Amino acid sequence: MAGVCQLLEAITATFGQVIVLGKLVVSGDAAATSANILEHQHLYWWGFAASILAVLLNLVWIFLMYELLKIVNRRISIVAILVMLMGCAMLAVTALFYLAPLVILQGGAALSSFTTAQLQALAVAFLRLNTYAFDMHTVFFGVWCVLTGYLIFKSRFLPRVLGILLMVSGLAWMLYFSPPLAVHLFPFIAAASAIGEIPLELWLIVFGLNEARWKEQATLA
């Protein structure tokens, strides 16, 4: 269940934040971006729905991982889940900023005093806020990856290499402390993410954990 939720969260977040916005947003052109959003409203709503679903899947995933790993070190597990709850809160904020441009561009009596150009500029400003909020979520996720990777490394029921790779992935995501730097290093970040997260997803889905060792470690804990 943890592996499936991790995989689905990655798919939904990528669809909403990367694929949909990548298709509709035209860099440096507020008018074209606004026209794309209004022309493809159904796609935009699907992107928003995917962003909301990503939050829910993220919550389920981190609680399942907490249940699996709390026997390794309860304090670190609690810190990890609290960090990622903050990350989920930021992910929910991104969904709010995601919806705002469509609401603004559809206008209404409350926005009748704004010109078309002003509405378009305001919509793009909210898209930028969405990006910054998602970057902040990514930093929290990176910290969670480091803490969870350490717990996996110290566990007796999952391969230690999975923990090491997840910690590398987390350190890479934490580069979003400085978004301009992260943009330049994105190929490295993407590679580290794939190396660290995909093996864990596949291992959890296909092999799971060593139940006998998990019970042994739980008894000792």
C-alpha cells in the first residue's frame, strides 16, 4: 500500500504541476498563458483535481511509512512525519494558488474594475506563487527523504541501499532552498530522485519487507 500510494502521488503531482502547467503556461507571456487556461478549462480542472489527490495520497503514504518505520526509532519517525505534514500543508496551498488564476480570469462583478491585462498579470502572479509553494513543499519532502532514508538504513527488514539512495534523493530535493540554483541543477536533481525513489517504490510494491525481521525488531523496540 505504501509503495502504491507513493507511485500514485508522484503521478498525480507530476500531472498537475508539470504536465498540465507545462502545456498551458507560456513563459513571459501573460496573455497567451491566460488564453490557454481559458481555452483548456477542462484540462486545467483535471490538473487541479490531480493536485488535490496528490495531497491525500501523500498523507496516506507518510502515515503508512511511519507505521512501518516507527519501530526503528520513534523520535526520528515522529519528526519525519511532522516535517512531511508541513510539506502536505504546502502542497495544499499550491492547489489553492493553482485554482486562483482560473477564478480570476473568469472574472465576475467583484473583478469588473480590473482591465483584461491586469487580470492576466494577476493570474500569472498566482501561478508564480504556486511554483514557489511547490518548491517549499519539495524542501520539506527532501528533509523527509533524508530522515526516512536513515530509518530504512537502520532497519533490519529493508535493504540498506534503499535508505542510502533515498537520502541522496532527499539532499538533492533540499537544493530547492535556492530555487535559482535548483533550476540550474535540475538534471542532477531529477536523476537523484529517480535513483532514490523508484527503487523504493518497486521494492515496496513487489517485495514488501521481511516480515519476520520486522516482527523481531518490533519486539525489541
